[in-house]
Amino acid sequence: MEGECRASPARSWGLPAGGAGGDSPGGDVPLPGSISSSALLQTEVLDLDEDEDDLEVFSKDASLMDMNSFSPLMPTSPLSMINQVKFEDEPDLKDLFITVDEPESHVTTIETFITYRIITKTSRGEFDSSEFEVRRRYQDFLWLKEKLEEAHPTLIIPPLPEKFIVKGMVERFNDDFIETRRKALHKFLNRIADHPTLTFNEDFKIFLTAEAWEFSSHKKQGPGLLSRMGQSVRAVALSMKGVKSRPEEFMEMNNFIEIFSHKINLIDKISQRIYKEEREYLDEMKEYGPIHILWSASEEDLADTLKSVASCIDECCKATEKRMSGLSEALLPVVHEYVLYSEMLMAVMKRRDQIQTELDSKVEALTSKKADTDLLTEEIGKLEDKVECANNALKADWDRWRQNMQNDIKSAFTNMAEENILYYEQCLATWESFLTSQTDLHLEEASEDKL
Amino acid sequence: MTESNFSLKKIEISVSEAEKRTGRNAMNMQETYTAYLIETRSVEHSDGQSVLTDSLWRRCSAFEWLRNYLLVYYPHVVVPPLPEKRAEFVWHKLSADNMDPDFVERRRIGLENFLLRLASHPILCRDKIFYLFLTQEGNWKETVNETGFQLKADSRLKALNATFRVKNPDKRFIELKHYSDELQSVISHLLRVRARVADRLYGVYKVHGNYGRVFSEWSAIEKEMGDGLQSAGHHMDVYASSIDDILEDEEHYADQLKEYLFYAEALRAVCRKHELMQYDLEMAAQDLASKKQQCEELATGGELFSIWGVTTQLFGQETPEQREARIKMLEEQIKEGEQQLKSKNLEGREFVKNAWADIERFKEQKNHDLKEALISYAVMQISMCKKGIQVWTNAKECFSKM
């Protein structure tokens, strides 16, 4: 059944066509960030090595919340389409299409929370129907992620958007926050759908299809919180022992992850900062233009020129807004997702190391003859298999992840460059036409004088 | 290139150097000041070659003396302003330090501009003191002092904000004063916001420089992406550093606007002069009118209701001879007063005529200069955009190769 119902009709639904919830990997709302400006302009190249505490996920700055007013709801730009195509591993075989939209607020006596509507369309046989609609809240996504991590400890599970707002938020749920989260959740589910292994995970299927009551009873069946906690305590204890013999390739991997994590975090900060600076530049420019109009009121000969300058500045403001919107769509969410990915990667490495440590400690126990040899040998056999499985899974997934990362980063930055080019081209056109009009007038005046 | 009436040849003036100096001032205290080298060249008509005719150093205060002198002797002229002494409307990167080399350089250009304005003014260019400023090395200050301009100066002119109740001012001057207030206010506002815009723009460009550093570090761990990242990073550095030149150019634009900001005050000074002349005229007319009235009263004997009448009543009757004497004195004063009034009227009308001629000249100059300045602003923006397109096109190419 999987081979049927593919290609055109299903695909055109998957590409953003103006429905709710665009599935562009970019978001059209910025992840507003605010970095303490004390480090601003200390040296020629701004120093951004500040501690984590200064990085706010959302800032109180109300002006940033206005982004929604001029960013397009639906990223139908060709750029976002390219993004869409690029992030699918095997576009021809895609048979599971998911959208996350329609956030709704629910108020109970205990709490207020938001649910998101998830629509799944599929042609797969193992699904009872070809279309599903459910509502899930953030907690549910968290549950899914944990189940996936449990089932596949050394696979690179896609990251979830942050759980909490760190500092500075007045309201817990404002439109910007919800929209950014919605987009990230959409991305999360689609990444899982595209993953060769995770896409067939049973919990994933249940998440997408089960009715509310069915879903909550299923959730309760999983290992309890306590046992999860117990696991993690044990995991910490194990990891404290240190990994004695991490294979070479995983040493390299670990090294990469450490450096990548550091760099992507910096890039995240830099990008957020650029956004902020552009916003402040825009604010000033908006005040700048009108002054020329004010001036033109007391002038005669100069009035037209001044008004033209004002309108040019106005055009440039619009171009700046567009540039900012592009940045927040194409660059910021991608970079931020990889910040979260880098955390995920470190967790994956840890888990792999844990599995290996389990084996190593049993081997050590065997050599020092501390416990029953036969039992140990059997256990070691099992663990060796486990380690091999884990390592292979990670290796394969790692290559896939690297490739995706390269594509995503490449397209994100190419888009950023494109946005900047468009911005400067627009401004150039504006000022050039001003110049032409002034020189034309000049010639006109000159010829009038001659008459 | 300027034309000067005291020589048939064309004259070129330049303030070619600025030098920091220390010396002792009038109170024998050490001080630091800047001196400027003024070079005058005359250009031969025939071959266009210029010959250096004069070269001398002047300090700031000399320029101020010159201007103050011109203000006194040519009150009907909109006297070109001097550049600012202290850096104002600075955005953060520019230092507000007066000894900063960039500021000194901009001041040098401003002073040169001042002299060129004088030299191209149809009236001011003929002034002897101006000529001596350019040519008389020593004792120039003494020469200026000898003109006694400081004594001539009307101290009331300085108090530009004081009000004088003038009954019949020329409406055009009222309008002009209003205009100069508006001009000053709007240009100040413009310069303030421009400085803030410059600040922000600087921030946007410079933060991109951080990409350069981080891309470079990141490229070390990437195989396929490495080259693209590295070279893109280089372009980010280029982008970040390009803002310095851009904003330096914009500073010249700001200076052009500043000149007209200061010109507003020169306009106000002319309006104030008219106001004072009109005030003096009206006072004189009033005085004359009251004297005439007194005379009439004395002649007709209707003193009872005048002050004269009351005092003479108090101090006793006066003799007819005394009365005659008084009438005669008054009649002489009235004659004098009428003469003065006539000449004041004439003076006033001359002033208004000459002032308006210069104001018209100024208006044309202003419209021309400001239009050029706005056009040059557009040219700067165009250049900035072109640079931006180039850098980002290069960066895009690098990214697409990753």
C-alpha cells in the first residue's frame, strides 16, 4: 500500500499552498532574543562571549512583538519552497504529511494551556485511515520525544522547542511565542516523519492518530516517572566513571559536536543580535524621514526635493522591514533549531557512552572475577550486541544528520545573503530614481531659465 | 576660485594645514590651541597657473575677530558663520574631543569654507580687514582694533532673545525671523536623528563582523563546508569594515547642514538689527512728538494740564523771558530731532533695501547648496547600496558552494 497514492496530489498538499500552518522549515516570526548590550561595540568586532544567563529566549521588548503585523503568514516565496524540498530526504517516497496549526487556549481550574491541532495525511497501510486530526499539548510532544529517546537511545531525535521561557516574559503565552513554538513543533513532527527509522515508531503513530482518551491511557502505560528518574540517576553514575575506550570515530564525533555546539550557539547569538540592531535602525529611520517633510513646510524651492528624500527614506524603511522578515523566516529558526540539535547530540553521545560503560564495567568485573563468571559472560554477550547496535545506529544517523545540517545551513545562509542583496537592490533603485528626477528637474529648470 | 575686487587677478584661498601649538596667553598661562595655515594664490588669467602670494598662520580666535568685525561693519549682510568649536550631534564612535584629529580636520575644512564664502560675497570680499587677514602677518589684530569696531558694536545685538516693542516692523523681517527659527529647529532635529541612525547602522554592520570570526573557527571542523564558510567569513569582515568609510562621508554631509544651522543665527542677527533700528526710529519719533507738544503748550500757555505747567506752578511763575528761552531751546531741539528723524528714516530704508538684496542672494545660495547637499546624500546612499550588493553577492556565492 505504501507504493500507492504518491507523487503529485500528496506532494502538492505537502508544499505550502496557502493553507493553515505553512510547513516551511523556516518560521515567519522571529525568535526574538536580547543580548545584554554591555558588550556592544567594545571592540571593532563585537564580543559576544557572554554567559548563558544573558541570553533570553524572549525579550520583554514589546516592539519586537509587532513582527506579526508585517511578516507574511504564509511563506509562499520560492525560497521557502526550496527549503521545503531540501529538508525531505527522499521526496519521491514521502507518504506521511503532517501539519501543526490552530493553537487554542484551554482554561481549567488548575491551569491554562495551549493545544495544537495536528493533521496527518497518509497512504500507509498500517494506518487505519488516510486522514487524522488530533489535538495535542506541549507535554504530549515532550512525552513523544522521551519515548523516542528511550526506544532509540543513539538515534538523533529532532529537538523540541524550549520548554520554559527563561526570563523577561510578562505573559506566559503571547502570540509571538505561540507562533514560534507552533512552527517548531511542526518542524519536529516532520523531521520524525522523514527519519527512516523513527517514522515507523509505534508511539509516533499513536501520537498522530489516537483520540484524546485513548492517547492519555496509552501514555500512562509507559515507564513511570520514577523509573525514568531512576534510569537517569543510574546513567549519571555510570557516566561519571568516564568512557575508557571510546572508539576513534566517536572521539572525532564528540570533538565535532563540542566545537559545533560552541559555534552554532555563537551564530545564534550573532544572528539574534543583528536582528535586534536592524530593528533599532528601522525605528530611527522611521523618525528620520518625516523630519524632511516637516522641513519642506517652511521651504519653497526646496520643498519638492525634501519631500522626495522623505519618500526615499520611507521606501528604504519598507525594504528594511522586508529584510528583517526574511531573516526571521529563513535564518533565525534554522540556526536556533541547530542550537537545540547540538544539545540533543551531546545527550546522544552520553547515552552511547553509557551503553559502552555498562559493557566495560561488566568486562572489568569479569576480569577481576568479582561475580559469577557464567552469568557475566552471558550478560557481556548481550551488552556487546547492544553496543554494536547502538554504535551502528548512531553512525548511520550521524552521516544523515551531517548531510541535512549542511543543506539546512547552506540554504539558510544563502537565503540571508539573498535577502540582503534584495534589500540593497531596492534601496539602490529608490535613490537612483530620486537622482534622476533631480537631474531632470535641473535640466528642466535650466532650459526654463534660458527661455 | 574666487573673484576679488582688490586685485584684477583671480584669487584662490585655502586653509591647507592645522597645527597644534602651545603658548602663553594674555594672563601668561600655558594653553594649547590650533593654528591654521592660510595660503593665498593668485591665478594668472593667461595660463591658469597659480602663484603663491601669501601664506600665514592664524589661530581660531583670529577668525572670530574677523567675523565680529564684519558683523559690526556690515549689519545688513548675512555674514557667513564659523564652523562649530565643539563637536556636536556626534554619534558614539566620533569622539567629542576637540583635539581629535578627525575633528580638527573637519574644522580646517570648515574654516576654509568660511573664507571662501567671504571671498565670494559681493560686498564682503572688498573689505580691507578681510584682505589684511589674508595678507598681513603681524599686528593684524591691532589693525582691527584700531577700527574701533568693538565700540561701535551695539551690545543689544548680542541679546538676540530680548524683546523690543516695535510698533511697525517690516513684515518681511518678522517672517524671516520666524523662518530662521524654524530652520534652526528642523536642522537640529535632523542632525540629532541622523546621528542616531548612524549609530544603529554602525551596529548592524559591525555585528556581522562576528560571523567572520566564528565561520573561520567553524570551518576548521568541516570538510565539505569548510572552504565556503571560510571565504564567506572573509566577506563578512569586508562588510563590517565598510561602514567606517560610509559614515565618514556622511559626516561631510552633516557638516553642510550644520553650516546652514549656523546661518540661521546670522539671519536672525540681520532681523534684530532691523528691529533695533526701527525701535530707535520709533523712539526718536516719539521723543520728537512729545517735544512738539510741549512747545505748543508753552506757546499757547495751556500749561495747566501739562507737567511743565505743574512744576512751574509749584516753583512759582516764570518770567516771559524764561518762557521764551525755553520755547527757543525746544524749537532748536525739534529742528535737530526732525533732522535726526529724517536721517534715521533714510538709514532705515537704506538698511532694509540692502538687507533684502543680501537676503535674496542668501536665499538663492541656500537653495542651491542644500539641494546639492541632498543630492550628494543620495549619491552616498547609492554608493553604499552598490557596495552592499557586491559583498553579499560574493558571500552568497561562497554559501552556495558549501
